[in-house]
Amino acid sequence: MVGDAGTEALSDAVGRRVRTARAAKGWTLDRLAEHSGVSRRMIVNVESGSSNASITTLLRLARALDVTLADLVSEGSRERTLTVTTHESRHPLWRGEGGGTAVLTASADTPDMLELWHWTLGPHEIYTSEPHRAGTHELLHVLAGHVRLTLDGQQHDLPVGAAASFPGDVPHGYANAGKRPARFSLTVFEPRARIRP
């Protein structure tokens, strides 16, 4: 996450949620660091609200704590049957150097993680993702521009209107292959980890 008007409040809220989830598991900072692969220092910064953690860091923490990314970043009650978010209530969880953003627009309260994202990539901007949990699947629909999807080292060019369905548990990334901003919607399904011994 990077700075804008709502980021400080979001960072504080994320910090409280990580701390609460860690306490619910009875874990120390060191144990969460061990299970997540995130340094103890970074976890302290996240929990104190003083760090604008990357999407990768938040995903690692969520997986280790057996919660979804939406559990950490969403404001709404998880008990509602209808949750509506507005443009004003959402803040980018990623900003690129070329003006790109990644915004979590909606999520579903299911046993597994189900999220809807809105991405914008500036000209020649690239976002690289590490593999998600085994069984993760992504759906991408290009709304404007030209997106280059890299999947396990192979590139696939997607013009406006094209859609792709692909495994998210391999290295992947998105790039703007054009000279104008590119926009796409992304749905991510990630199975929740089963209870560990």
C-alpha cells in the first residue's frame, strides 16, 4: 500500500486486524514471522500502522493467519448478506511508478478467498506476483488498452475485450504493453488453507 488521504486510517485498521488475528491464534511475533516469511520487524511495523505493506506482504500474513486479504483490508461487517462499497471508500493497495493502481473492489464472505480487483497500469508499467496458495485461480478481463499476461515465464498478449482464465499458483505478472493506460478487472479465487496440526 502506498500513501494517499485514506492510507493512514487503512494502515491502522490493517495493523489492528493482523494483531487481533495473531492473538486469536496465540502466536508470538516470531511465530507469525516463521509461518509467513515476513520479517518480525515488518510485522511490528504493520501491526503499529506505521508501514504501508505491499500486497505480497499482506497476502503472506493473511495466508499464515488463515484469513483472507479482504479480512485484513475491508471495512464492512462479514455478517451482512449485502455489502456495498463506493469509489470513495476504496483505497489502492498498490501504486506503480507510472500511475497504475490496484484496488480491491469487492470480496465474498465464503470459506475460501474470492476477490474482485480493478487494476490500472500506466504505459509500460509492470506488476509481478509471486505464486499464490495451491489451487488459486484468476480471471482477467481487459477493459481498456493492451495487457501482457506473463504466466510461468510465457507471455500472452490480451487486447481490449479479451479475457483469460489461469492458475494463480505459478509465477505471474501483468504489464501494459501499450502507450496508453490499460485497465482490467481481476477475480481471484484462493482456497483457504485447511487447519494445520
